[in-house]
Amino acid sequence: MDVWVDKPKCTGCHHCFDVCPVAVFEMRSRKDLAAANADNAPEAMKWTGKSEQQVIDKWGSVQDGHKHFADESDGTSGGISVGVNGSSCILCQACLIECEGECIHITDDTGTTYQSVYK
Ligand code: SF4
Ligand code: SF4
């Protein structure tokens, strides 16, 4: 399985990190471009330091108890998600329904692709 995150859409909500049973995701600093781009996201979806305006408009002012678009993780939210361990993915799809930014992409071994849709 290959798992990667469309970085400009990631809010840093930690939901993927929290629900994944096999630790596919790590939360990284938004200030460290190399670390934030350590999965196989295609060039147009890599982190360049700028979030997508449409996602900021949707989530930037939402008060739901966790940070959005913070540079660093405080252990509960913030930072940016990276699919560092896609080979362990068991396709449980928990992350796909929890992802605020609808920005998780998974490709299985047959080439079938899956993308997150927020419930
Ligand atoms: S679908 Fe894969 S990456 Fe997503 S939560 Fe399940 S095991 Fe983790
Ligand atoms: S669930 Fe989606 S928006 Fe939230 S941190 Fe993970 S990839 Fe980013």
C-alpha cells in the first residue's frame, strides 16, 4: 500500500495519526519542508509552506478543541501529516472518513486508489 497526504489541504488535525491502528502517519513540522514531504505525494501536492485557501476558509476559524494550520504539533494537534509507513496499511479506511482536509490518498497493490471523504 502507498499512502500519502495532499499537503496544502492538511489542517494538522491529527485525526489520521490518532485513528490509524498501524502507525502509518507521523506529524511533522510545517517549517521543515524536507520532513513534511517524506511521503510519495506528487509534485503538485507537496508542502511548499502554503495551505490551500479553500481549506483555510473552511477550517481556519472552526473552534473544535484542536489547532488548525499550526506549524508544530503539540501532541494533540498541529503540524502536518506524512504517510511514512504506507507499507503497513491494512486498508481499514478509518483515516479516510476522519480526514478534515480530504487529503489522504491510498493506492493498493492492484493499483486501486482510495481518497478520503470527510464524514
Ligand atoms: S486505511 Fe491504512 S493508513 Fe488509513 S487508518 Fe487504516 S491502516 Fe491506517
Ligand atoms: S486527518 Fe487529514 S487533515 Fe487531519 S492531519 Fe491527517 S491528513 Fe491532515
